[in-house]
Amino acid sequence: MGEPLLRLQNITKRFPGVVANDSVSLEVYPGEVLALLGENGAGKSTLISILYGLYRPDEGEIFIEGRPVKIASPLDALRLGIGLVPQHPTLVGRHTVAENLALGIGTPLLPARRIVPLIERIAQGYGLHIDPKAPVHQLSPGEKQRVEIVRALLRGAKVLILDEPTSVLTPQEAEALFQVMRELKAAGKSLIFISHKLEEVLAIADRCTVLRRGRVVSSLPTPEASKTKLAQMMVGRSVSFERKRANPQMGEVLLRVEDLQVRSGRNLPALRGVSFELCAGEILGIAGVAGNGQSELVEVLAGLRKMEGGMVRLAGQPLVANPARLFAQGVAHIPEDRIHMGTVPSMSVAENLALRTFHQAPFARGFLSNPAAYAANAEARVKEYAVATPSIHTPSRLLSGGNIQKVILARELAGQPRLILAVHPTYGLDIGATEQVHRVLLEKTYQGAGVLLVSEDLEELLSLSDRIAVLYQGRLRGPYPVGQISREQVGLLMTGGEA
Amino acid sequence: MEEILNALARALSFGTPLLIACLGAILNERVGVVNLGVEGMMALGALAGFALAFGSGVGDGNLWLAVLAAMLAGALAALVHGFVTITLRANQFVSGLALTMLGLGAAGLLGKRFEGQPLFNQPPEWPFTLGAIGLALLLAFVFYATKIGLSLRSVGENPAAADLLGINVLGVRYAAVAVGGALAGLAGAYLSLVYRPSWTDGMTAGLGWIAVALVIFVGWSPLRAIFGAVFFGLLYYLQFRLQGQSGVPSEVFASLPYLLVILVLALSGLRGQQGNAPEALGKPYRRGER
Ligand SMILES: Nc1ncnc2c1ncn2[C@@H]1O[C@H](COP(=O)(O)OP(=O)(O)OP(=O)(O)O)[C@@H](O)[C@H]1O
Ligand SMILES: [Mg+2]
């Protein structure tokens, strides 16, 4: 195989309370895709951050083409030909897509305008469509992810690192990304690919390296790997992938949406007359490419956005547009933007877990808050959802991506929610945690809750939902009972075709 | 008619130091650093400029040297603020306030021997006024039409994103803070060399504070700063005019600018102007911090 393009040797990184990377060694060869696997909090992003000059390793060495290198800043990494698509979009929200893409590489004059043809060429060539003039804060997470990928392509790199790039992409977009990756591979580049979706890993990777609690537990060529084997190595126990729905017990109509019209943040029509019903005990899946009105639909139902027209009734009553009162009525919301909408990053895990209920007993005693109640609640939730955190007093921003998601789930699904608005509920979760979330959602429906499941992951939608509807440009197609529509038909509807 | 033209001319001449200092503060805040030390840096600039012009004999030839000295003084003072807030990551508001008190105090102390000494040559005001307007146009151009401007704005909005793309966040912040300080020093020099060629303790008279408030009023826009500065210049002029004519105690008029600042901030609050503030304003940046 010759010399590795990139080699890490005995990298160790400690944070207060955790050893994130424990003497990690790995290498990537030219023209190879290396998959980096591991549970939430296993240390994948930390390793990547070291490689990109964001963290300094406590011990260990990095070699590029055989030469030892010091990577003290992202600039060093860029100069060495290392590119990164980070796990969480790191973009300037108020700037346009073009301005974000021109940052650091644009022409001296009119950088944002001159870069547009380049963006369009990449967008056309790879099927990654983005509007260069759109302000980034109005984009959905999936669209932001596309911007990040285009940015990496614009810059070019010898070693391209993709930290969970597909977690919010549609199957079509993911396929487009894989095509890009294959082309880069053929051009002799090295790629490091992080994902919790094992089908993808098996399809694209040449080799898999598995991390557990910061240590490399195994490194093997993909042909020798299988889904169960990888899962076993990551989690340390066997994981079941079967999630067949037991007979749903449909109850009364819980949510009735009639001719709903909503405008987006850009003040364009986002929903153009959407109608559907959701029954107690049912899981209704909403499929669609990001940016077709899913965010707006969920925001209205969570009381976060005004409707322009139409009617929404929850258990027969008109919807009160107030998130706190809706929660009191049993509406749980797992938002798509977990960092800014789902948590307060600088508050502790315990506080984040009590965000919905801090004003009630036992969390509040008169004007005072009750630390013991916070602690007791947090200990129980952290245990139940296996949140990997140094302590319940750790600020939530220090957790790994998947563990932040677990905190939100633990908070929203506590108690007896009647209506669960779940947007990408397993976004960024490892397979063990995904299995657990699916189980919890199903359990809640058996207890009579209705679930509106918004996801771009068709596997997830098809295995969990009772009925599936597709949002395309603000109009709803369906819902169709799951048995009566195929994966391909859903995919077609998502892109505006006829089923 | 003549009255109006005269008022406008005075408004421009009052507005010039406001505009210059305000542009400096806009530049600072656009990269995410609040500097409340404008008043102090203006005083230091005014003194440094005057001292150089006075010490080297009075002649037009030294005017530009004096202006340069003022800008240098402002920049050096600003770099202290930069070190404390960018490198040591201390609270920007506290450091800025300290800089104002320090600057005013030091200028007062060092300037004792120049007190009441006039400079004989009064240079014309218009080159400074035109220069300030040109600077506003230039700054707007840099912000919105150049790569440097894009980096500046990105650092103030999301330093982590800028860092990820290889922009030297701390370097950009230091540079902007130094230039912002130089502009505050220049505004001070305008007062002590051009507007009223003399040195008196406290001659900045709260102009620095108004410049800071103006930043919010004009929504961090260099172009709107031109109009904001002229508007406030007009208010200053009216204040002086009325002061001579009415029987109202002069203290009332002297406090008018500050009342106006409060009014203006309230108005910009109502207009939702605060929403224009750069996202990372006031927040120190440390790489790798989650
Ligand atoms: N800056 C930091 N300060 C303190 N702890 C940190 C920091 N960064 C990471 N950690 C901890 O290091 C561990 C590894 O985190 P990392 O983000 O690398 O996990 P990951 O494998 O990427 O997980 P995920 O799949 O959830 O993204 C976690 O326990 C996390 O809490
Ligand atoms: Mg991660």
C-alpha cells in the first residue's frame, strides 16, 4: 500500500473528568476512505479536532507523508492540505451562503459576488443545490450541512475529514455526497468519514477503525466487517436492528390540522394549505427534503410560529400559541437545532433537564429553587438514557453531540406527553442510543401518545411510522399507510415526482 | 437662509470629531470588541497632538506630525485595552471604562503645563470634515466589497467559524482595535489642533460617549454614521446658540448631550436597532472552547 498519507501515533487527550483519546494510533492511505466509528462520546470529534488544530494533544505525534508535523491552528491544518466538514455547522448566521463560502478564499474585491459562479459549478456538478444569496440563519440544518460540504470542495484538500456529514441529509443527498467521495478517492485523496449509519459505512469505507471510550478497539478492512460485528465492537454488546411495529392501538383524533398556511422566516409561503389528522397511539411520519416546510410545520405546532391561515385543533381545542402552555398540555418538542433551541449550552446538565419544569414543585419551593430535586431528577434521567457526562453539573456544551441529544430526549419525553413532535430524534445518536429512542417512542404510543416524526432518514420513517406523508414545497402528499407505499415512491414524492 | 447654512456648517464642524470617533468605534465593534474607552483615547490624542505642535514650535508643517502623534497615542492606549480583553479575555466593559478614566486623568495631569496656552495657527476645518466623510465611505466599501471586510465582519459575528477557515481571529481583533484607537486619537487631535487650537482639561466634553452611543443609533453602519454625526452636531450647535440667549442655567444645557444619548438609545431600542449588533460583540474568543 506504500506510505500512509496521514498517520497518528499514540494521541492522548484528557479533559477534566474524561480521557477523550487514549493513546490512539491510526493511518490513512492515499485513495482510501477510513471510517471512524464509536459510540457517542467515544472521542471521534476530539481526535478530529486535534488533527485540525483546534485542540492540542497532551501526547502523541502526527505524520503527513512520513514527515512529523505540528498542527497548532486550523491555518496550519489548511496549509497541510487538511479539510474539515465539522459535526455542527460552523457558519456565520447573518451572512449569506456566498459570503460564508468566500470567507478566507474569496477574491480581494467583491469576494461574495465573484465566488457565485464557482459555487454554481460545484452545485451543478455534484448535485448539491444551495441558493448563494440566502442568509444562512434561515437555512435548515440539512441545507447548512450542504453549505459545509460545498465549502470543503471549494477549498480542496489532500485529507478530507467528514464528521457525521450525512446525519441530516436525505438519501439522495447522501448518495450525491458518496459520489463526490468516490471521485476524490479516485483522485488519490484520503478521506476520514464519521457516521453512525452502518449501511453507509459498509457502502463507502475501505477500512473501519472503532473507538470505545477513547481507545482504538479494532481496525479492520470493510469486507471483513458486518453491521452486527461493528455494532458489537462499538457498544460492547449485541444490538438488534429489528424494529417491527406491534399492532398499533389507534385512539381518538388527537391533532387536526386544516388548510394550514404559514410564512417562513424569509417571509415566503412555507406551508400552502396543509391538512392531516393524527390519532392517539399513532406515529405519523413526515418525509421531505430539508427546507420544504417541515421546520415551519413543527414550529407552529410547538407554538413558536404564527399561522397565516387555517386551523389547528389539539384534542378538539384550538391550539394555544404558547410553548410553555402547550408543554403543560402534554406537547413535547424535540427540536431540529439541538444546540441553540434544545438546550442552554452554558447551563449544567441538571439545569437543562429541568428547563421545562423548573417553576413547579419539587424544583421550585416558593421563590427558591431546590438543588436536591434538580440533582435527583438529573441522576435518574442521566442513568435512564445513559448520558455520558463527567457529572450532572457539567455545562451541556461540553458534552459530545449525541449526548446533548440524549439530554433533550430525556427532558422532553419525561412524564406522559400526549403529542410528541420529534424532529430528527436520533440525529447524531449512536446505534445503541437510536435503538433506545425508537423503543421509547413506541412505548409512548402504546401509552396513548401521538407522535409526529419528522425525519429525512427513510429507514427510520418506514420502520417506525404507521402512516407517512411527504412535504414538498409546502404542500402535503398523503398520508399513506406504510404498507401501501414503497421506499422508492416516497423518494420520488420528496423530489416532486408522482408516486 | 444664511442662518440655516451657517447652522449646517457649524453642525459639520461639531460633527467631524463625532464621526471620526464613531467610525473607530464601529470598526472595533464590528470585530466583536466593545471599547468604552473612546473618551479617554480622545483626551490622550488631543493632548499628544497639542504637545507635539506646541513643543516643536507652531507651524503648519508640523500639523500632520502632530496629528500622527495623536493617532499613535490613541492606538497605543487601545492596544492596552486589546491586550486586557483579547489576550487576557477580561470583561470589555470594565476595561473600557478603566481606559476612559485613566486617559482623562493622565491627560489632565500631563497637560497641566499646556493649560491655557494657545496655538497661533488655526488650520482649516474642511479637509478634516471631508476626510471624515471619505473615511466613512471607505469603511463601508471595505466592509461590504472586500475580502478584508468579510473577514472583519465574520470575526465579529462568529469567531469560531472564521478561525476554522484559517482567519487569524486575534490578529484581526488587535488590528481593528488599534485602528479604532488611532481614529479616536485623531478625533481628539481635531479638537485640540483644529476646532479650538488650545489645550484645556476636559475639552473632550463627553463627545467620546456620544460617539459610542452613536454606534448603536446608526446600527453599526458607517454610512448612516455620517447622518448621525451631522444630526448630533446640529444639536450641539443649537445647544450653544440657545445657551447664550435664554435665562436657563448653563448646567442644563451642558447635560443636554447626555440626555440626548439616553433618548437616542431608547429610540434605537424601540426601532429594534440593537438586533443589528454583531453576534459575538463583547465575547472573548478562545479556540476549542465548546
Ligand atoms: N472541550 C471539552 N471540554 C471538556 N470535555 C470535552 C471537551 N470536548 C470533548 N469533551 C469530552 O470528551 C469526550 C469525547 O467527546 P467527542 O465529542 O470526541 O465524542 P464523539 O465520539 O464525537 O461523540 P458523538 O458521536 O456524540 O459526536 C466526551 O466525554 C466529551 O464530553
Ligand atoms: Mg462527535
